Amino acid sequence: MSVIELTTFTVTPENTEAMLAARPGMVAAFRRDRRGFLAARLVRLDEQTWLDFVEWTDDAAWDESKAKGANLPEIGAFFATIASLVGAERGVRYDDAEDGARRVRTVAYGPEPSQVGELYLPGGDGPFPVVAVIHGGYWTAMWDRRQITDVADDLVARGYAVWNVEYRRIGEPGGGWPGTFLDVAAAIDALDGLDPALDLRRVVLLGHSAGGHLATWAAHRDALPPEAPGARPKVTPAGLVELAGALDLRAADTEGFGKVLADLDAEPPKDAPEPARPEAWPAVAAAVGDGILPLLLGGHAADVPEHYAWTSPSELAGAGVPVLAVHGTADEAVPAEWSRRYVEKVVAEGGIARYVEVEGGTHFDVVRPGHPVWAEITGWLHETIKGPEQA
């Protein structure tokens, strides 16, 4: 057992970034200065409200810490960002029996609610190869990273560290151009220094659908001009797994890709997840009459051609990393031709790329660990960054 301090406080949006920046220094100061301090966990309850979950060895340690207040500059800097105290409670922790749960933690790479990722670590000390996973959902706020946790669970069970990335999306503040791209770039770069157990020489980007587009774009960041969002990457991937990705953004714009979202009663693709935030759908539906691409890139291709040139994998210089592209022939959402043409382009430019077309495969078959193609995907991963999979 140990003593738990639960403190709820508010932080105004303009101070959120400063609060998150001050947090590591505050925790480090607690470790140096406060007897009995064990751990602290910060939980975001809503846009402005936070819960601080702090663990102490005993009541006396908690009392001593309260008496010290903001006695060190690092602690004072954190406290100074807080707008108001909502409440404080004390409790005693009782642990359930160990259930073998994997180590997972949520890490913010920016001040906004969607600028977070889940880091999954397998058992052992590492260093572990890393798969950065980027979910899809038409780049919109209706769907989030929860739709791809089955993939994360499967990969961490195989010995990979998994970084399940969230990012600002259409239908929430900062989503679209250029925020979505800045976030994906920042999330991948956040792997640098995120945990000493990560082997940054063996990072593979894996994305599905709209996330397949974003992962593929991110694999090309080192070829972007300096003025483009996401240029000058800090982390260079060792491979790319593109699953049913929307890779030709000019074609998508011409075809009005995403107009189906205007119909709130449309039949979803087979096995599609329920929206995580259905309340965001009406606003997207009202704006998507010309397709989703103008909402993502700030206009049609004819209006902002440089945005398309900087973000459409079909136009970017050939990826300098090995590529696996997987697409189902019965994909109802994204044409398989876009993945096939991308792989042909990479190979024509001297790159290493493999295209796997899943006969009869639907849009979500390629991210089902129980589907036969998953063994081919994980086999490629092991060959590329880990070596042959052990039985």
C-alpha cells in the first residue's frame, strides 16, 4: 500500500504548453527534494481540467511535501501555470493481483489533446525495434487511434515497441493544413529521447488508409523542401508498411474522395469501427461536399498545387527506405490502384518496394491480425528490422 494524492486543477489553453514544458522539471525536483515521493501521473480530463495522480510512501511524506510548497524554482514554474485548484483528495492504494498487463503509457508530444501517443513496450530491457503506427479515418476527428489497438497489441506481443500516434484531424482545432502534417512529423520525431529502450536505428512506419497516406508521406520527409511542413526529420525510418493508403491526392481530389461522409446514414465499409467522436461528424458532413481533400490541404489541387506536391506520395521523390504496400482487391474505400502505382513508381526510381494485393480483401482486412495476410506483413517486418521471426 501507499498514499495517493489526487489533485484536480485547471490550466487555461494559452498556458497548457508552458505547463507541459515545466512538468519534467517539477517531477525531477520532487525526486531530488521530497522524501517518500514515488511517482506522478498527469491525466487530462477535458480541454482545461487536469488530474495529478501522485504516489507517496506514507502520510508523513505527503504532509512534508505540502509544507514545502513551491520551495524550488522548477516546482514554482509548474505551479505558476495553474489557473485554479478544483480539489485535492487523499487515498490509500490497494493493488490487485498481477495480471501480466503489458507496459503502456500515454505521452504528450504537444499541448493539444490530440498531440499524444501510446508507447507500448514489450517485456525485457531492449533495445527494441519500433513500429510507429498511424491510424486512418479520412483524416477526420470522428475516428481515433483506438481503432488500431489490435495491431499494437499483436506487434508488442511479437517483441516490438509500438508508438500508436494520435494527431489533430479535420473537425477539431488545428486539424487539416498544416497541423495534421506538423503533428505526424512531431510525433515521429518525438521518438528521439522518448525512452532509452527504443532502438531508433530500427524504426518502421506503419499506417492504414488515411494513416497509410500519412506514414508514406512521413517516409519521404527527408526529400521535402525546407519550407514544407515536416521537413528536416530528426528520426529516419528504416522501413514503411503502407496498408490500403490513399496515396494519390490529386486523383482523390478529382474524384471527390470522402464525399460519402456527407451522408450520415451511408452504409460503412465492412468491419469499419464505430466513430469514436460521432459528435464531430455533422460539422464535417456539412463541409465535405467537394470531397475531403480541400479540407485536408486547404483547397483543391488547382488552388494550392504546392500543398499537393508536398504531401501526395504519388508525386514525392522515391522513398529511400524499403516499402511494403498491401491492398485488398475488394477495398470499398480506397482504390488498390493507388498503392500499386506508388510501388511501381518507387521501383522505377531505384527504390526497394513490394506490393501485395489481397484477393478479395476489404479495406479493413489488411489491419486484422487474424487475417492470413497479417503473417506476410509481420514476416516482412522481421526480415526488414529484426531478422527472421523465431518460432
